[in-house]
Amino acid sequence: MPRVLLIATTTGYQTRAFGEAAEYLGIDLVFATDRCHQLDNPWRDNAVPVRFHDEPQSLAAIEDMAREGPVDGVLAVGDRPALFAALAAAALGVPGHPPGGVRVCGNKLDTRRRLAAAGLPCPPFLELPVDADLEGFLGDVAFPCVVKPLALSGSRGVIRADDPGELRTAVSRVRRLLARGEIRQRRDPSDAQLVVESFIPGREYALEGVLKDGVLHVLALFDKPDPLDGPFFEETIYVTPSGEPDTQRDRIVEAVAEAIRVLGLHHGPVHAECRVNERGVYLLEVAARPIGGLCARALGFRGHGDRVVSLEELLLRHAIGEPVHGYRLEPGASAVMMIPIPRAGTYRRVEGVSAARAVPGVVDVVVTAKPDQRLEPLPEGASYLGFIFTRAAESGDAVRALRQAHDRLHVVIDPPIPVV
């Protein structure tokens, strides 16, 4: 029985999907998560407890696990697990992304430096220590600009500023976010810096792919039909296949492939985000992991038969050395909406879910928020309310079904209680 190590956080959405795919394929899936190491198997998944900030001790735990039987492949869900997966793959002697490349991809400032040094399209940017006096940097900033923490994902803490006053407000807001206990306990040295870069006009796209020995195999190219111009950058809709002409799609794929080469990734899943305008294709990020959340449910693939294969199954097959270049997206169009959180407060319920599911083209509506959960929108928030999935013959129809379904939802959130 092939054996695959999956590294994730205990709150990762995709672990169940990987578990189901592994069971179908007859793969022994071993979890390594940031669970409490003091409790005996609290999540009932027999996961190896790791601490992403303590790489030597966590790698030792992985190597102890590997003595029970060889590991054929390593996968990760999430950005911090992606780095640890690269380290684990190197330690276990199985194919994977080089740790150095994954470190660069996980740091927005290092990514910008690497892309700029290679002469790839890159906005002007500067490094801003979190505790620095902003006034000394204002003369070097071109507006509009975007403030970004280096290692947070999902557009968290990303804020546009159009003038010095807005920049002061944005930097103060991001500083307060990085000072929160939940972020400080990550013990990530990248949180001591920010990057301030010029705003890139244009449309955004996302590419899902997998690398085999440095060669990119594109699994899906997503359009993002909603404008993402700020002041915050909450992603809502992904739709595939892209409606762009072949020349534009080829332009995006070539730029992503070149950025992957420059950043130093080599073998495994990749998820890239880019902005495109008349001046070029600007890579916002390249992550050494698959698409996050439940968005992978929007992707289904077919190989030699009629059976639909999930992204998780495809990646497991790749991890154990099976070829995946013969898999193609299902015919038709597929779209997903990451349901935005409309306001801060205590979540109670979502009304209208049945009506939303009744919209033609809707595959499912999944509410992931839990009753009594404290919700917070971007730029401070780190989650979505849930997901809507649609399928249609054309991309435009799939997007319209998403919007119609979303219009039928009514979110009940109690306002936060003021602290006096």
C-alpha cells in the first residue's frame, strides 16, 4: 500500500477530501498537523504532532514516523504546511519542492526581490519594518500603493492607500493586526516587516497546476470576474475555464511558468495569482500548495474513463508517482463563490439556503461558519462565511447563477458588544 504524508493545520478544510480520495485509491494517508502534542490523539486522526516554528523537532517526529514504513510522497494544505512539506520531502528522500524556493514563495518581499532581479514584471516596492517611523519612507512611495504583510494569506492585511493619510491609516491597521496574539504565536520572523508596493491596475486570474521535474502541467485557469481594486482585496468568485482568448491564456501560462522557474519550485502542486494589463503579467504570488479552502470542489477531472476525479485524488496520484498529464477538466464551466462576511459580529444563521440551492446551475451551498462564531471581514478577518458552487455550459452562466444564489441569502449577525 502506497504511503503519503499530508501536512496541514488542524482547521484545514481539505483534509477530509484527501482522506476520502486516499481511501478510494488504497493509499495509507498519514497526517502531520499542529495539534496539541500533550493530548493523546485529540482529533482521532492519529496525526503526528508538529510545530511549524520548530522545524528540527518536528522533522525528528516525521523521521520517527517514517521508521514504521517508507513514505512515497508528501503533500501540504496551506502556506506554512507547504514549507514544512518541502523540508519533510527532502529529509525523507522523496520528490518535492526545494525548501529554499518554498521559503521565497512564502514571503511577499522575497518574492518581489526574486522576480525583480530576474527582470520579470514587478511593481516598485519597498521594505517597511513594522516598528519603523513611516514618515521617513513617505518620500519614496508612489501612490496609489498597497500595504502587505509578508506571510499572511487570503488577502489578509492587504490594504490600498491613495495618499499619505490613507497610508498612515493602513500601516497602523496592519500593525495592530500583526500584534494580535493569534498571529504572534506563529513566531514567524516575517511578521516583523511589511512591503509597500505600487498598485497594479488590471484584471486578476488564478492558475492551478502541478509540476513534475520542473515542467508545469496546467490544471485550470480561473477568471476573477469581480474587480479587485481595493481598498481591501477580498476574493469572491473564481470561474473556469477562462473566457480569455487563447493568446491571453498562453501569455498568462508562460508568465507563471517563468516565475515558477525563477522562484525555484520544482515538483508538486502550485497555485499562482496574477494581475494582467497592457504592460505585462504581474505575479502577485506563487504558492507551493493547492488552492485553499473548499474551492477545490469546483474542479473535477476526467482521465481515460467517465469517472470524475477530484483535485485531491489527482494530487495523491501525482504524489505516488503516477502520471497526471492525461487528466483534463470536465466539459462545461464551473464556478465558486467564497461568500464574503458582510460585517463583524456574532454569527447566528444564514437564511435562504434552500432558495439559493434551487437556482438553476447551483451545485451546492456550503455554510462553514458556526453558530456563535465571532466573524470579522477583511482586512483583519481570516475566513469566509461559506461557499457556493455552480456548473453551466458557459462561464458567464455559471457566474450569473452564483450571483443569483448569493442574492437569496440573508446572513444574521449580531453586532459586536462595545467594550467600555
